[in-house]
Amino acid sequence: MIYSKMWCVVKPSVGIPVFIAAVAISSFSVHLALTMNTTWVKSFLNGGTKVVAVAPAADAAVKK
């Protein structure tokens, strides 16, 4: 382990939960920033209007 001497200063019973909490808070803040600062995420999560893709006609592919 790279930071093995850190556990001489911080107890693992304190350090590990603090680390996990920091990861959870940072993940939540990134996801919150995505939903607040983009327009497509809100539409996607709310089930916005569906866009139907249209395939090209078979005749156009045969004529080439």
C-alpha cells in the first residue's frame, strides 16, 4: 500500500468512512451539476419528446 504510514496518524475506523463519504459527496455533486447545467439530461429523465429516426428508402439505395 502506498500510504501505509498514513494509518499511523489516522485510525482506519475513522479514515475509511471519511474517504467513502468524500467519494459519495463528490459523486453526488457531479451528478447534481450535470442535471442542473444541461438541458438534455432533464428531458431524458422526464421522458421528453421521442424523436423517430427514419430509414432511407430502399429505392434510393438500389439506384446507386
